[in-house]
Amino acid sequence: MKKTLLALMLGLSLATSVQATTSAEPTQTQVSQAQLERNKANVLAFYEMTFNQHKVQEATDLYIGKEYLQHNPTVADGGQAFVDAFAPFLKEHPQSRAEIKRVMADGDLVMVHVHSKLDDNDRGEAVVDIFRLDNDGKIVEHWDVIQAVPEKTVSGRSMF
């Protein structure tokens, strides 16, 4: 996870450097690629800070926009509602961790495929989180799909 985050941040730095040296006026493609990389880096940093470091308020302050629309049926709209939902849960489950297996970006959307576990003994859940980010790289909308990880699958393949 740390290697992925570092690679994304390095990629963003390189993309910015290339953009600055190749043209005084960046093309739309260069800006779009830089925004994609920035958005992925922001979502990864948000996820790490929230679900692994359990710094929900700090992550919300840094990465969630003024408007935050929530599509999870158990969480209300707004950054404070996110904090109110997850801070107590993470305090109750201090060993809880989330391992991002995949990250993808398309336009203003970033999707992560995650293995979320309450502790080392938990099989956990397979989660796909979809975030929409604004032009400033702030998270302003969220969808998720969550599925329990079974003991075994018919195909024999894992959820990841």
C-alpha cells in the first residue's frame, strides 16, 4: 500500500514536471492525466488515513469537499456525518484495516477494490468504493458495494 501510494505520488510529480517542461500552455490531455493521478493519490491518502491510521476527522478535513453526497444507505450526506459514522466504529475496532488491491480512475471518478478486515482473524469484506472528486481534488460524492468474504468459493478463486 505504501509502495503504491509512493509510486502514485512519484508519478504525479513526474507528470507535473513533464507538463511544466514540455509546454508553457498544457494541453487538455496533460491536465487530465495530472488530475487523474492527483485524484488517485488523494483517494489513496484519504483511505490510508481514515481506515488504517483511524484519523477520520483529519482525513475528512483534508480530503472531503464542502459538499459531500453519500450513496451508502446507512450514512448521511456531509463530511461531519461521515466522521460521526466511522469514528466510533473504528474506535470500537482498533485493529481494523483496509488493504487496497486495485485503484482505477476515469474522469472525475476514482474506484478502489479493497479487502477490509476488523482484525487478523476476520475473513473480512470485499469492498468497491467509488469516489467523485471536484476540480480541486476533493472528494464530493461516494458510492460503495460491500460483500462478505466467504470461507470458500465455487470457482476456487478469491474475491481479490
